Amino acid sequence: MAEIEPITFPPAVLARVSPELSLQRHLAIGIRPCLRTFEEFRAVECTAGGLSRYSEESVKDSSVLGSSLVKSGNTTVICTITGGILEEDLPAEVVNEDAEAVNAIFAPEAIEEEAKEEFDSLESNAAVYPIVEVERGRIGAPTDEEMILGQRLYETLLHSGIISKESLNVRVGLRSVEEDGKVVITYFDDSEIGSELGPKRKWQYVLYAKVKVFSRSGPLFELVWYSLLQALKNTKLPRAYIDESAADIKIPVKIRGNFAAVREQYQIICDPLEHDTLILNEAALGYASNFCIIDIDEESRETVEPEDQSMEVDSRSVLLADVEGEEEEASSKKTMSIVVDSKGEELKSVTISGGVDNDQLKRAVELARLRSKQLL
Amino acid sequence: MDGRRWNELRRFQCRINTHPNSADGSSFVEQGNSKVVCIVEGPMEPPSRSQLSATEATLNISLNVTPFSSIDRKRRNKNERRIQEIITSLKRTFEQSIITDKYPRTTISITCHVLTLDGGLISAVTNSITLALIDAGIAMYDYISSVSAGFYDNTPLLDLNQLEENDLSYLTIGIVGKSEKLALLILENKIPLDKLEGVLAIAVAGGHRIRDMMDKEVRRHGELRLSKLANK
Amino acid sequence: MESQTTVLTRVDGSADLVHGETRAIVSVSGPIEPKARQELPAAAALEVIVRADVGVADTREKLLENKLRSVLSQTILTTSYPRQLIQIVAQVLESGEDERYTCKEAASIINGSYLALIDAGVALQCSFAAESFAIAQDGEVITNPTPLDLRQSKSSHVVCYSIRDAKVDSLLFSDSIGSFTETQLYSVLARGTESVEAHHRHFRSTIEAKISKDFVWKLQ
Amino acid sequence: MSIIIPGDSVQVANSVALGPGVVCTRNRSVIPVTAGILEENSKSIHVESNGRRYVPSTNDYVIGTVTGSFGDAFRVSLSDFTFPVSLSAMAFPNASKKNRPNLKVGSLVYARVSSAIPEIDVEIECLDPTTGKDGGFGLLEGGYVFDVSLAYARTLLFNPNYPLLNQLVKKCQFEIAIGLNGKIWIKTDDLKHTLAAANAIKQCQLVPSSECSNVINSAFKSLSQ
Amino acid sequence: MAKGIETSANEKAFIIDALTQGVRTDGRKLDEYRDVKISLGSQYGSVDVTMGETRVLCRISSEIVAPYEDRPFEGLFTVSTEISPMASPMFEQGRQSDDELLITRTVEKAVRRSNALDLESLCIIAGAKCWSIRADVHLLNYDGGFIDASCIAVMTALQHYKKQDITVSGEQVLVHDFSERSPVGLSILHVPICVTFAFFNPHGVEQNIKGDAKEIYVVDPNMQEELLKHGILTVTINKNREVCQVSKAGGLPMDALTLMECSHKAFTIAEKLTNDIKKLIEEDDLQRKGSQWKMLSASNDR
């Protein structure tokens, strides 16, 4: 009879075959599969603004207004910000790419009235419209993960109040041809003069973000959020002007006995050189950290030699910061994702899933606060 | 209004076996200025197992309305819902008239190209499919002949062209052989209930005339074949 | 809050839930045969679908699906049904909130799913219930806020607890967004236990009514 | 009658058989997983609940529809949208390689679940394993089949005190097969009686048992006229 | 259709046998329409329709958008009928089967193409701004007759719906809150009602084509009948005796005379339903006005 030999796997294979077991054995001796300690975060490298149209090594004709490149562990995230200009009278939240959707239109006096009786805390907040792409070696419709990430970025940005709507207002300039045939572009930075001379209508920037993720290892929201904030920080909004001669024209049309006036849109042109920096609400800037809690099996604990047992593993469950790798992600039934503002005073977003107790939550918030300060 | 009387069909011409080398069955139908080519392949082994039915033949129909077929030259999306709907209707119609249980575990694939379109899309396509199926030698219960009929100012009108279709309400029927059985009936605009019967009546009569013309062509072609055989 | 079970006949379990301004109907089918790509060898696959009251489904509903799934994957005993599929469809009938918020809808579909799962007889590890909160500008915690409360709030929250023996057992899911302090978060979590227990008492009476209706033919 | 829902705790003696609706967790406590009526005695404990989705379990009597055949077995559907179960061509009385039963797609069979392990395909058979005879199983011809709730089907099959069938038999002669998968097959001499009987059985789910006779009377009323 | 639903040969034979004897399994006569229960929601344009076990809910919503360039004088109207597995697990999420397509198209044709809603009345500023009306049809429970129920739900909801009043000043549009000015209803030109017939062929196809055996038809088939049917016909008609749409997408051939018979039956049903809906809306209006009046007088008292 052949003797039954135990099969042995190298660690990398075991991690795939039985992620739970592999993780348990690692944790029992006080270390994580990625060789970090329990509460250690990965280092994050960030290069900002490299692709932007206003960056120093100016990429000509680029439509990118801000960008960032973030590396952490194996994962690389590239975020680019592009934009467009829309005529105002549309609340920015409902404007999507086809730019035509209008949710509610208020005449100016109506807004004042409304504001008195009904204060809307989100009315003054703006957001960008993010698209997240996780590279997976083929193309196709966006996966659920990508859509969820995109939506979370959008909601967190909108509710945290990092970008105010006012900062996206376009201060329009006017292009005129002087007598000697020279083309001059005038910007009315003094708003009082501008409102008199400039056109009566208002425009707003709309920002779009495209986030690409390479080599996914572990939950992505925190990295993607970081890259988005970094990109927004160096986002430059182009100055825009309209041509003086392009007046507000109405073209009458007649179709089947009905009359109508088709209104000519102003042509808005973006200045290739002049630009403003996007103003962010620094106080509201916050960084995200994620945690997971792993309950340690009695069994794994018993397998460890007493002398190997370190002080850290005496509780039955451990808190891991910055989840990485398949083993940790697959076994983490209890997760937390926390966004804390840079001063560490206010929380911007907390998502908890699974039975986390108060002590663990407190510790996680504490760590997230430190992390947020450190990343600033 | 192109100078026809109310119960007059447009010029109807058809040929079968137009592409003898490229398909099992083929036909060309000209109904007024609408021209349709239809190609039938099969019964054959289905391309994927999922389409296989143990007891019946499955039908695959594709309809290509070419962008140059109408004046606006709009490129039509193949998955446009209207086209999809027509395809489904045609499929259900011919599933009933082909003796599908004679060809178990096979597919019959039907492809129609609309070369020019001047009204009567569904009817021209239906007629061309009938002819191509006959040419392919696929067993059917009877002809399905199809024609449209409209209604204007108390008079029913037969076989409308594009201009008339745009402005009048009309219906398209598919009729089985010489009977008064309707295999297909599509009406998309308003017609007073009491006028419906009259419109239906001329459509049925028109359908029968088309059937006769298709029958003539099939017989002519059959005789041609026969004479070739005899000459050998 | 009003709730009713077995409102639909083509699915295995369903519940209609009205909570304040929000109304949702949830259906559960399962265990049924999954599509090949959904099948899991040792556990049941969960298909979670959330549909908006108005307009087409987009990423907003996907995020809601994700939240609901994270609650359900912790509570449904998926290992009892290997290779099977449990399909949960939540249809919001009246959102009762601005489209920029999702907390009221999230709480309602979680509660609705609980009743629908019970109705379908799908094995659950424990009971659960959820509630939505908002924190007003002055720091006051508002339970099940009105749309106006939400619009004026600083932050919005959803809290879902598991329940054992009619008492809150552990936190299953919590999602908070906006600006709030740590203490505020804890007070929301604490307030959550109270209202979740109250909801659970209501659900229990709904379930009791359902069971006595199910077994009406056993009576004399 | 005590109603129990998931999350409630139950006290159990050390050696009891766990029936449907209760599960033993990893830390060896017994928890209820469905809502229903707790029924326990010294030997067993289970939660009686009334679902609509059938989960096969061994020795259940079921009614299935043949949906196809592969190799030596037939594919049978016990309820809509669930995995098909397999019925071996050998699982018939007197069946042999040469003497295969010929079941067409769409025919109904009354059978017994012979193996129901969740991880693999469920198998059913049309013979009584103790005798090798048909034992009432086999092809169901003609008649009408309809759905009732699962707990109701159990009562109809196992509870002899439930008055419905005894009262129904006074109205007309019928053949009946009750599947624990919530399917009931019934056949009488003529179509209208079958339909009336089927409707009576369906209606009785919604009323207390004392009302059964009234329901039956009203269902058959139109026929006697 | 019927993916995953297996109907046994016994049932098939039984049901068709019953039909030849003029009996339906749910106890209806062959030409009996199911009772339609319509309940109006608390919000304008929210309607719940129940027909037998079929349940359909319709929500109307509106917003201001720019009109299509080629139709500057018309508003927008979209009907969305996506079927989720909630109605029955046989409907797959995110994929439309042929039948779903036919349901969607038929409802759309019945309501939209027949101009039930006056699109020109939705125009605010020609070429620049118009109302876009959207009807979301949620199919909750499936027991046949989705087309009929959806159509009733959409038409009732459209009649029930009231949009905010607006004032146009130059190019600015002022939208009034419900509390400022009483909302205005939509302009409905006519009320099309769909009636579906299912055809059964108790004998072989040959006999039917030869005309030896006549097909049987039933009004408003339930799910079981819809699964077993050999052919289906939907007639859309309004109470002005105008046939708005007829669709018979293949299936069992039928007699031209039968069609006429069906159309006349459809008309009787449509007439009754239209009147029922009208009555319901009027009652609801009265009730709303009544409660408003009470609120007003109550505030006057103070």
C-alpha cells in the first residue's frame, strides 16, 4: 500500500488554493501575507499634472485639464480630468454629457424666494462625472465594480462639498477686433464692469474624470479617490471668451404654418494659454482609508508554537489596515472604508459592512485620521 | 396617387432562382418601386447547439434595409426596434406555414435585402420570402402573399407607395393561399372600425391576385426546368 | 411603517413596504437554476436587482444593489443552496427623496428584502432591519428624515443591524455620507439600535399575520 | 402553536433530529433559519413553514414533467425554473436494457425522490424500492395538474383527518396524485368535474377546514344545474 | 417564451379540450374580459392596475428639455416598459426576448403612435424648450395580458397626471410649485384601449389551412393560455370607433371575418373601460378638490 504523502504547496499557490487558510496562518504569527504589520499602510507615490495642457512640458492641444498618477503597491492608477462648458440655468448635478437635460428652471427672483424658505445644503456643491476603468485585458461594457466605484466617487465628492459650484463659474471674456485689425481678448476680472459689458448669460464648467486602474490588488475606492483628489488639485480651468460679433441672433423658421425662432448659440472659445486654477475647499479635502477585521480561528492559533506568538495576536480578531491581495480581500467579511478631512475633525464618508464593534471602529477612525494628515 | 385606380395593384414582378449558385433558394420581388432580394439557405446544420430543436426546424431571419433604399439615405441600425419587430413577426408567420416538423434539428436561414423602398416594406419582404422558400424546395402548407391597403376619404386604396403611406392610415396583411385566412396583420394608424371591413376586403382580393402572379412565376420556372430536363 | 407579504404570485416571496414617504416592493425567487456564469460550486449565487421608480436604471441603482448585496450576503445562509440562484428584485415605487440621496431607499429595500426572504422561506442566519438618518445643521439626529430634512441636512446615514431574540446583535451595514464628527456617527449608530428594534417588532407581527394566513386551512 | 423567526433562539436536548428550518451552526448551537411554527418533541425539531419553492429531499413523493432525455435517463422538471432532476430509464418496475419505458416530452410522472444531495443532480425513481413493484408510481395519463402551496400538499397527503378529500369523494369519483412539490394531479370522468374538483382543492387553501364542505358545494353547484 | 416553465402534455390537452367545450380553467367565458381594478396613487400620475393576477404600475414624470431639432413644435413622450424578473423569473434581467419586444412595441404603438397625447400642447418655446413626459411602466406580476394592462395603466396615468404650471417670460420659464398655482392636466386626444385575443387550434395545422376546422379564440388570455396559444392578436381601439392599431404577428392564420368579430368585441370592451376610467378620474378629482377646499376653509378659520 502506497503511503499517503501530504501535498505541499508553495505559499503563492496556497494563497490561491485556500486563501482563508493561508491568511489565518500568517495572522496567527502576527504578520500579513504582504509582510506588512497589521496597522501599516502601503506607501503611496503620486505624480501630478504630467498630462495636463497647462503643465510645464506642455502637451500641445491636450484636452486634459488636470491629471495624476498614483502608485501604491502593485497598483497604478491614472486619473485625467477633462471638461466642457455649459450654459447655466441648469443645476450642475443633473447635467450629463448630452448637456440638454434640464431638471428645473428658476427665474432669478424665484431662486431668492426659494432660498428663504428652503435651504438646500447640496445646492452649492458641485461634483465631477467620473468614469472608472479597471484594466482586465479585454474591452466590454463597464463591470459592476467600475460602475459602483464611479457612483461612489460622484456621491462622495458631491456630499463632501470639496468643489463649490461657484468655483466652476466661467468668467467670460470678449474677443473684439480693434480698428487696426488686431484681435484683442479682454477679460473682465472686475466683476462689476464685467456684468455690464459682458453678455447677460452665464456659463459653467463641467468636469469629467476618467480613472484607469492597472493591476488591481485589493479594494480600489481609496486609491481611486486619492488619485481623483490629486488630479483635481492641479486642475486648471481654461479662460474662455466669446466673439464680440457673435450676437444673440434669432433665426425665424416656419414649418407647416407654425412660426418659431431658433436661437443661435454663442460660440465659446477656450483660451489656449490663459487659465485659472480650480479652487477647492481645502478644509473639506479628505483622504480615504480602508480596514478589514479578520476573526482568527482557534485552530490556527493552536498550530503556532508558543514562542512565535507575539503580543499583538492575543485578541480573537485583528484589524488590518489598507487591505491588499486576494487572501485578505476574499476573507474579509467585515470591512470599513473611512474618509476623514485633512484636519482630522470631520468625517466625510463611512461605509461599514459586517459586525464591527465600537472599539474597532474607534481605532479605525483614529488610524484613518493619522493617515489623512500624513497624505496631505 | 400615381394614376392608379383605388383597387389597382402596382406593377408586380418577381423572379425566382435569381442566385442559383450562391444559395439554396432565392428570389427577387419588385412591387412598384420597392425591390427586395431574398436568399434562403437550408435546411442545414445549425451554427450553434443552442438553436437546435429536437422536433422542429428553427428559422433565422435577417432583414437588411440598405441605406440607399430611401431618399433620406439614413443608415438604419440593424437592431432598430422596428426592424426587430418586423423580423419577429415574419418569423412567427413563416413558422406556421413551413412544415417545420419535417426538418428536425436544422436551421433555415433567410436573408432579405431591401434595395429600394417605396412603401410596402413588409409585404414585399413577405412575398420574396415565400418565393425563395419555394425555390429552396422547402415544404410549405401554402403561399403567403402579402399586400398593404390604406384608407382615404371613404375609399379604400390598395397597395400604397411611400408617399401614401406617410399620409394615410393603412394596414398590411399576409394571406394564406386562396383562403381568407390571415397569417399576418399589422395596422399602425387609426382606421374607423366600420371602414375596416372594406379595406380588409380589397386587401384580401389584392393578396389573391399577388398569389396568382407568384404562382405563375413559379410554374413558369418549373416548366423551364422541366424542359431542360426533357432536352437532355 | 406599513408592510405586507405575499403580494405577488409568480415569485416565491414578496413584500410591499411603505416607510414614511418611501415605498418599495421586493420579490425573491429561489433557490432556482442559475445561468452558467453565475453558478457557484458550494454556495448559492445572489442576483440583486434594484430598479428606480422613474427613469432608466443607471449607476445609482448599481450602488444601491451593492449595498443591499453586502447585507444579504451576510444574512442569507448561502451554503444551504449550493449551485443554486437566489434572485432578489427590489422595485422602488416611491423614492421619497431627492435623487442625490439614497439613504431612505436603501433602508426600505433592505427591510423589504427581509420580509420577502422570510416569505420565500429562504434560510437566514438571523433577522435584520435598517433605518435611515440625517444630521441637521444644528447637529440634531433625525430618524427617517423627510425629503426636506434631507435637503437641509449636513449628512445622511443608513444603519442596518442583525437581530437575535428581538435584540440588536451586531452591525451588518452602515453607510454615511456628508460632513459629520465621530461622536455624531456613534450617536447615529446608537439611535439605530432603538429604531431597528422597533421595526423588528413590527416585522414580527407582519410575519405572524402571514403565517396564520398560510396555515388557515389548519384551523377548524 | 408557537411562531418562530430567524434570530430567535431555541433550546434543544442533546440528541434530536434536526428537520427543515433549523440548522446547526459551527459553534454547535441550533438556530432556526425560516419563519414558521416550531414543532418539537423529544426526538426531533423542525420549523413548519409554508413555502412555494420546492427543495427536493429524499423519499418525497413528487409529480414531474418530462422535458427531455439524455443517455439512459430522462430529464424531469419538478417546478419551474429549478434544476431538472434525472429519472433513470432503469428506475421503473421490470425495466431492463431492452425493455425501456418510452416517455415522451411533456408527459407527467409520479415518482419518489431517491437521492437528494444538494451538490449533485437529484434523482427520482418510479418504483417502490422495498418491493420493486410500481407502488402507485409511474406515468400519469390525462387529467389536470395544478399547483398548491407546499405545506398544504403535505397535509393533503399525510393528514387523514383533513376532511377535504373525504368530502370531495361524495361529489364525484376521482383519481388523485399528490406531489410534495406542490403539484396535484386529478382526473375524473369528465372535464367539468375535474375542473370543479381542482378549483375546490385550490379554494380550500384559503379557508378553515370547517368551511371545506361549503367550498366544495359552491364549486360543484354549477354542474348540478 | 416560457423559458423554464414546463407545461405538461396533460395540461395542454386538458386546457384545449376545455376550450372546445367552451370552458376556461379560471371559470371565465371565452369572450369574458377579466375585471380590471384601477387604483390611483397619492401622487399625480401614479396608477396601479390589477387584472386577475396581472399587476402593472405606471408612473408619469415630466421635465423640461429641448425638443428634437426636426420637430421644434412638439414635446417628447417616452414609454418605458422594461420587464424585470419580479414579474416572473422567466423574464431575464437586461435582455429583451422577442416577446418582450413585441409587448413594448405594441404598447408604444398603441399609446404613442396613435397620438393619444397631444404632443404639440407640450411645446413651451418652439425649438428651445418643451415638456418631456415619461411613462415608466413597472410590470409587477405576470398572468397574461401585459399589453392590455400596460395600456390601461398608461392611459389612466396620463389622464390622472398633472404637471406644474408655468409662465413664460421671454426666454425664461418660471415653474410654479404645486402650492403656488394649481397644477394643470395633460391634453389627451383620445383613449386607446388594447384588447388581446389568443387563438387555439384544436386540430392539426393542415385542417386549419384547408379551412375544415375553425380556430377557437379567447379574450384576454391568462398566463397559461398565453403559453399554450397558437396565435395572438391585439386590437387597439378607442371609443370613437377608431381602430388605432392591430397587430397579429404571425402565428395561427385566422379568418378575416373572425377579425371583424374580434374588433367589434374589442370595441364594446374598450367603451366600457374608457367610461370606467373617466368616472374614476372624475371622482378622484372631486375628492382632491374637496380636501383642498377643506384645507383652505380651515386656514380661514384661524
